[in-house]
Amino acid sequence: MNDLTPGTWTLDPSHTSASFAVRHAGISKARGQFTDVEGTLEVGEGGENLSFTTTLKTESLTTSNEDRDNHLRSGDFFDAEAFPEITFSSTEVKGDTLVGDLTIRDTTKPVTLDFSYEGAATDPFGTYRAGFTGETTISRKEFGLTWNAALEAGGVLISDEVKISIEAEFTAPTAA
């Protein structure tokens, strides 16, 4: 990552995806994403000492189903009115592992993501960009997301495990 300019990089929300998938009824997966995302990447000299911070606006959650979106934004799940943001702050980057603190509903837990630097390039408009991907699986119950419903055949409607996938693009610091 020595091709990264030192300084504060800005997350490009139009080229970033913060998505999740959770098992539904034991037979399929429900997927969604947050469309209002903000963040920064701090880069030290020589592309070292990376640090990430990200904020997702819970009101921007979408699963392409309005009724489900409204339920997920309600007090049963994210309670977007009381808890308008989900945040992540990295604490350590070790090779292909990104460690940090994830906060959902005012509950902060350490998480570890499988992490990859996808490279950097200058776009046709002269903006230098860098891409990263990350994946992790969390227990939604650990963050107070406990709503569920029993299934007639046994089991529950929504699994506890949630897979989170991030594809992030940052723009380099601009010269002063």
C-alpha cells in the first residue's frame, strides 16, 4: 500500500457498498444495504498505519421491500429514530485483517474483518482513488437486535448470524 498518499482520504459514498445478509426462515437469505455512508481513511507515511472510520445512517437502510425496511428501522431492530447511526472505527490493521469497534444501538463490540486492499488508480477526471473490501459475520443479538418469530415447523424466522460486506472507495487528500 505504499502507493497511498499520506493524509486523510474521504469515503466516496457513490462507489461504496455497505451491505448485509441474514438467513430468513431457514431457507433463503434476506439482503440489504445502507445507502447513506460517510467515512475516512487515515494513511501514514509509506502507506503504513492505516486507520478507518465509517458511519452508516440507519434511516438509509434498504432491502427493496418497504414493509421490511420500515420494520428494520423500527424499535424491533435498528430503532433509527433513537439510534440514527452505526459506526465503525478501526483499532488495528494486520495484513489481511482489519480489527475495530462496531457500534449498533449504543452497543460497541470488537469485530474482525477479512480485509483486502484492491489497489489505487487515477480516474479519468484526475482523482486518485483507492479501493478496499471487507467481510465479517456478527451476532445480531450481541448488539440488541433480538426480535424474532418462531416458525411452525420449528426454528426461527431470522438467524442470529449476519454477514456484513463492505466495498469501499476512498479519494485521496487534495493538495492545499
